[in-house]
Amino acid sequence: MQPVDIARYKYKETLHDQCGVFGIYAPDTEVAKITYYALHSLQHRGQEGAGIAVSDGQKLRSIRHMGLVTSVFNEENLSKLQGFIAVGHNRYSTTGGNTPQNTQPVIIPGNGNFFAVAHNGNIVNADLLAKKLVGVKRFSTSDTEVLALSIFHNPKPSWEEKILAASKDFIGAYSIIAVTKNKLFAFRDPWGIRPLVIGKLNGYYVVASETCALDTIGANYIRDVGNGEVISIDSSGLTTIGMIGKKPLKFCLFEYVYLARPDSLLNDVLVHEVRQRSGKILAHEAPVAGDLVVAVPDSGTSAALGYSQASGIPFGEVLIKNRYIGRTFIAPEQHIREQGVKAKFNPMKKIVFGKRLIVVDDSIVRGTTMKKIVEVLRKCGAREVHIRICSPPVRHSCYFGVDTPNRKHLIASHRKISAINSFIGSDSLRFLSLKGLIKASKLKASRLCTACFSGKYPMKVNYGFSKNILENVC
Ligand code: SF4
């Protein structure tokens, strides 16, 4: 029997981000090793492939493979990545897009030059852009390659002008770090949907998806790359070279719910505190009598603490997560997925027995994981199981770089909350209101993308893109 990727069942059950990016410009520094540590801290953003490309001013050397950061890189291969500018990428892909050709950074060589690109997000008009690349050979099916080729083949003379000119045609979410022979570029779509932050390490600049990567390598957080901002980093320091369009910020609200690490700052707001506040607000919106507030670890933990603090009901650890499950095999079949949940979360029977439990989690996507959790808690003798979800029902697909199942698999898209409650077998089920979640984020509603909850997309998303492109978004 093949090994089963238990971890992926929870992973696939919730929405999941699709990439983590990191870049560094630092002469006389082991840039590949620093990128390795940064990517390791961004592993939660992508677990199916990793890559690092390093420029020494003449040549670009790269390593890109399928697998976790720790399995792709070792002392020996990292020591071969000599240079002073590095870009790294963690990849998550949907089924079908999980191929070595789609690992990043995407590297475009030609005319004695090169352009290496790491991308987090999804270009919704990638098919249209691909059609404009007449006569240009493509090696992968990713939208990132289309984006990189569009910049590389833009007729403007300098990289700065190429990026500014080509990016005006990109529609969608993109937080990008790119490396040329002597420069590091970082830029973000005009809506700033996915995060991208700037830090400083020993006087040199670094750019990363999240501040947790800066903490890991000992860099100080400076600021976010602004929405639509294009920056270049070279021997003269950091320069904003221009803006791509002018749009209001529409930062992804789901980053706060699940995608980002709790120890990261997003828009200067600590993710853990947003989750804790969301739990507190939920306790006021959806109170229920119970003996113990428990979290579905790890993403529900901060919110469960908040729910416990606001309700006065004690917080207790009940579901123990197996953290040592391999990711070697992905089995989408329903019966295996359900079995997987049991192995991932082991409830402590002694604590559960006879209790009225309030189980807090970040979101419900298909409902199969929560159904199984309720089932095992009841088997352990729970007297009542009440589910409290710290986000609104996910009713719409994401087109901006987050893996969402087809809308028909989003349980809240076609079932009422009472029907979901019956399906998962809980005594009660309540979701946090959108208003409550926005309040917890401390950002204005007008500055957030809420589309997977509200259906209100910040831009047109239907460009007739093909399945081919969509399968390989990153
Ligand atoms: S639809 Fe918007 S809020 Fe939802 S995951 Fe995608 S970017 Fe985030």
C-alpha cells in the first residue's frame, strides 16, 4: 500500500495559499543559505516544490525540485549557489500542476541575459497574455512563465521600463520577486492582494512574503511593498522605480483567517491578534453553554483562545495533531480523505468524556474534516459538540492565488448553515459574520478582498482562461 498523505487532508480541506517568495541582495553574504532559512519559515505557503536562483553578476545558478525545502536543499548543493542576489520560492499547486516544469523561480535565459521570477498570486488574464507571445517558446503551463516572458520580451530597453510597461497588462494577484544579472526587483499588483514585505539584514535589503521570514533570518521589518509599487534593489540601495496603475488596496482577508503564520505582521497587524479578536467577537455573536473551548490545531488555536477569554469558558487541549506525517502521497478519494482525518487529529478521550465541547476552527470548505472530527469526539464520549467557525461561510472560489475547490465542492455554496450542521453532525454550528471578521482585522472593509465570502471580486475575473492555465496557478 502506498503511504498516505494525511497532512494534506486538512490542507486540502481548507483554502490554501499557493506560494511563498523571498529575495535578497547582499554582496559578501551567503545569500543561498539565507534564502534557504527564509523559505523554510515560509513552508506553510507551499509544500510541493522549492527553488532558489542566485546571480553572481554574470551567471545564474539555480536548484528547483519537487518537495519540501529540507528535502530539496542540503549543505552541498547550497554551496554551489554562489553569488550576491538570490530569489527563492515555495510552491503549492493544484492537482495536475504539480510537475517539475512548474517549479519556480521561472528562469528566462536569452541574449546573454537572464530573468528569474518567483510569483505568489494568479494572473486571471494569463491566457490572453499568452496569445500575445507570438513565436515565443513556452516550457511550462504556468501563468508565472507567461508573466516572465511578457516582461522579458517587452521591447523597452531597460528592465525597469520592461517591468513597468508589461505589468500594466497583468490582471490579477501578483507579489513578485525577480532577479537579473545585477538587480533584484519586487513588485505587487495594484490591488496588493497578496502580501510582500521589505526587511533589512546587516545593511542589505531583503523581500519576503511574510515577516516571519524576516524574523527567522534576523532581518528587521522596514515596510510593505505598496500596492502597485515596483522597487529595485542594487548597489545604490532601494529605489521605487514607479507604480503599476492606481487602484485601492484590496488585501486578502483570508490571509488573516488561515493563510499566513500567526507570528507574521500583515499591514502592520499581528495575525495571531486578529485571530484572537475574531474568536472574541464570535463568542459575543454566537454564545453557547459549554464546559471546554477546544481548538482544531493549529489554525484554530488563536481564535479558540479568544473565544475562551470572551466567554469565560476554559480553553483545553483535546485534539492532538500528529506533526510527523509525510507528504509523499496525495489521495483525493473521499474514503481515504476521511480516514486521514482520524490519524491527523487524535482526541484525548479522558478529557473529552462527558463534556460539552465548543470546537473552534478557522473555516469550513468541504465539511468532510469537521464531520469526522465531530464523529471522533462523539465516539470519545463528548456530551455535546458545538462548532464555532471564525470566518464567514466560504461560498465562492478564489481566482487570486489560493487553491479553492470547484464551487460545487464548497459546502456553503449550496447548503444552508442548518443543513451543514446536520451534515457534520454537530449540536450547533455558527460562523463569524463578515462584519465581525473585518472588525477583527482592524482594516477598513474598502481595503480588503472578501470575495470568497461575499462574492464581490475586486476586478473582473472571467477572461475565458483555460483549464490548462488554471491548473497551474501559483
Ligand atoms: S477571494 Fe479574496 S479574500 Fe478570498 S482567498 Fe481569494 S484573495 Fe483572499
